[in-house]
Amino acid sequence: MGEIMFRKINASVVTALCCTVAGVGLVGCEESTAVDSKPSAATTPTAQDTDESVFSGTGKIDVEGMSVNVSCSGSAAEDGPVIVLLSGLGDGLDKMAAFQKTLSEKNRVCSYDRLGEGASDQPEGPQSFESTGEVLTAVLDRVAGDSPVVLAGHSLGGVIAARYATDHQDRVKGLVLLDATSPTNVADVNKVIPESATGPGAELRTQALAIHEGQNPEQLVIPDGEVRSAGDIPVEVVQHGQPYLAAVPEYGPLLERTWAEGQRKWLAVSGDSRLSTAEKSGHYIHVDQPDVAAEAIERVTAQAAR
């Protein structure tokens, strides 16, 4: 009943909202964008886990007995950082394939499926930011070695990237947040959609809060948290410009305002951060305006290389 009601509003808008607010929502996240789910030529499986010191191609690596799907393409400039892309909740690395191919024309770029996503193993139990960070560390060890890295995260991937950067300042030298989920998303949802709400708003609230509690493919518990500093690394926060959240009945306009406030909160992650807007984009900035997303990542990468 709820899914039917939301489809009457606008399936793509509501799907994006569910992914934005809480990952996999009332309609599957895989329907939220028209991206071709097939890997591009740059990410066609060509490499398996080997004894090579630096991972290349697409294949599986072992992380404490768990299989993690990884893709790397392109070459980094001498002593330059490796760009690592982090998808949103409900998305595999295939959703980043076309964007990765574009970026890899000038950079070494890698992406991976977190446990519970894409072609990686399912988690053995509930995950935390600490445990998902341990997997990210293992991936970086393999794909970047001792090289510095720039993390570029979309939606929930942005939250993971930002929180990881604060604890790994020796390694993360730049950060790009593409419409990253608000650091206070649970409080935001509770504030905008009251417990007394009915109809689509009530169902969305229930779904959002449940997913934050770990009812998602990654079994990741996603609590609110203050934005901690990662030092003065270059950071670009890019927010959507097309107000798709406004389509939610009754609560849409306030959801848009609260989302924008959440984007500004992320600026506190660094003393060298800037906020910009992808004017023609919805939630999937790297799909709707890949040029805007790529330019932000390349600016940060150039600064991190200095």
C-alpha cells in the first residue's frame, strides 16, 4: 500500500529520498537512477586477488576471510593521490563505473563494494562505522599502498568517508562529499516528520529510522554524530540543486531546507572546505552532472598533491 502511494507521487523522487534519508527505502535504490548497471570497459572483471603489490582491474580481495569486490583503473601522477569512490547505501560499484572511467583518464581511481553491497560478501552481523572503516583500511592498503588518498563519497558513502578521514589524517589528504547524508539525519527526520504523522510521511519516517538502526543491506547502524575535524585538508561539499525532496507531501519543503543545513554542517570537517551546488542535479550528482562532480574531485586531488 505504501509503495503504491509513493509511486503515485513520483517513483524516482521517492526512491532517491529513501536513499538520501536512509539508504534502501520503500522502493529499491536500484530504481533511483537510469545508470547502466553493467560495468564499463574500465571496470570489466579482469583481475583477481594476486600477489601484486598494487591492485589493478576488477576482482576480489580477501579482508579477514571476507571477499570484497574492488575495481581500479588509470594511473596516478608521480607521488599523486589515489582517488577512492564510495557509493551510497544500496548501490554497488557498478553505479560508479561510468564516472570512474571518466576520472581515470587522468588519475588512478578505485571503488569497492562494501560488505552487503554489490558483489562483496554479506556481513556476518551488525556493522558499525568502526568495522566498515576497517574494511576501507584493508582496501586502501591494497589499492593505494603508501600513497595518499582522496576519498569521494556519495550519500551514505560521504558520511563514511568524512568520519574515516578524521581518524586517518595521515592517509586521507582530500575529501569530496557528493550530496552526503546529513550528519544529524536521525534528528532531522524526527524534527521534520513527527511521530504523529500519518500517510506517506509516517511510512517514510518509519522506514528511515529503521534503516538507520541497521535494517539495511550492510546491516550498518548509522547514528548521528558531530562533525569532527580532519585538519585543513581540501574539502569540497557539493549539494543537489534540483529540489526533489520537495515532492514529498506536506513535509517536502522543510526536508529540503533541513538537507541544505546538513550540507553546511559538513563544512566543519576541515578548515579548508567549500560548499557548491550542482544546479541541474538531483541526489545522484555524479550521474546528473558528472562534470561538476569530476571537477570538484580533480580540484581536491590537485591540492592534495601539493
